[in-house]
Amino acid sequence: MSESIIAPNVAAPVAVPDAAKSAVASCVLPTGAIDEDGTLHVDMAVKEITGEEEDILMSARMPAHVKLQRVMENCIVSIGSMQ
């Protein structure tokens, strides 16, 4: 007997403003992210890293997990409709 799985609501892709398109790339998250309303967001917009993020990555004083978190905070523009 097979079990049926009910998929959560899937959010529609969000448009990126024309002015930001040159510095923003979009990608699909393999498993997505579910918001507090139960909507599954599978698209993500990220911006290019700058010298600031390069400095973070090169820091010898910062643990790797902190570096990764800071770069992600700086570079992730949106996940689905979540800003």
C-alpha cells in the first residue's frame, strides 16, 4: 500500500528589479525553504560577492561557520518571496 504525500503550497517566482539584474543571479534550491505559512520557496536570488565578502573569507580570526553565515547574510537577496 503506497502512502500519498500532499505537497505544500509552492510560491511563484519573484521578479528581480531591472537595476539589480546585472549583479543578481537566480538559482533553484534542491529542497527549498518553507515559510511560517507552509509555503515552499524553491527559487533564490543571490548577488555577487564583493571585497567585503572576500575579506570575511580570508579572515584568520573568524571560525569557518561564522564566515559562511556572514557571506550568506550579505549575498542572499531573497528566497522566494521572503526578502
